[in-house]
Amino acid sequence: MAGTTTPVQIVKIVVTGPFSAGKTAFIGTVSEIDVVSTEQNITSEAEKIKATTTVALDFGRLTIDKSLVLHLYGTPGQRRFEFMWDILAEGMLGYILMVDSTKPETFREARYILDTFTDHSDSPFVVAVNKQDLENAWDVEDIRHALRLKDDIPVLPCVATEMKPVKTVLLSLLDIIRARLELD
């Protein structure tokens, strides 16, 4: 029929992980709009490994095709903003756990975040192992073991500032979401 339009499906994806794992960079790499960000200056000396931190959320958008648009929500990585995790997870179809592969001291926090999300949602997820371009990056399978992840959980190498690995992570998650929706 002439003049009909394809309805647009909006898919909510959450990008979560520890402080400084690369969540904001990940969203910024693929977002077709300027990322809506709630970055604030860091005041804690212990956390001054970077100048700012997300205190509420990051938001980006990516049009896959004329019928599918991703809304990407980045969570804060610090526990003092943990209340935002539940708020942002509401209505998500899947999520990405970002892990900085050069900072094994953050793996325990990554596991805590993963446990929190899986306790409150049965949404599918993938793990993006960021900073794989750096010399001191842990191997993807070593991180799988450190996080105690089952073999069926995709653990994917990533560089959050590069388009190709970011798209690979997103497409992997979308494939899992699509398969789950077809089963329902």
C-alpha cells in the first residue's frame, strides 16, 4: 500500500561497568547524536585517574535501519550512584558489561555489577573487554575466568574508541536479543 511507513522499533540497551571502564567512550563512538551526558568533575583524589565521571547517565542513539533504532544508556560506574542502575535497567532488552582489561583490580567490581544486574533482570548480556589495544591488556578468556562467566556468555575484545569492535559488540548483543524474542 502506497504511503505506509514501517513502524520504528526502539531497543533499549544499557552499557554498564566499573568506573573508567570506557562506557561513555563506547556510546560516543557509535552515537549518531551528541551524547547526552551527566559528566561531573571528579573531586575525590583516589578517583582522579580521569577528570570527569558519569553521575546519572549517558544517552546515545544509533539507527540500525529504517525500522530499528537503538537507545544506548550508560550507567555510572561508582557504587554511590548504584540506585541509577535499577532506574536505567527498567525496560532494557539487553546490556553490555564493559571491563577495562588493563585493570584487574576492577574485575571484582565488574562481577558485583553483573550480579546486581542479573539479580534484577533476566535480560541477555555480553561482556566487552575494553582496551585490548594496550600492551598490558588481559586476554579475553582470562577475564572470562576471572569474572566466573559461563562458556555461553559472549566475552568480546573491544576498543571503545574504535567503530568496528564497538559495532561487533552491539551486533552480538542484538543477535542474542533477536533469538530470545523469536523464542518468546
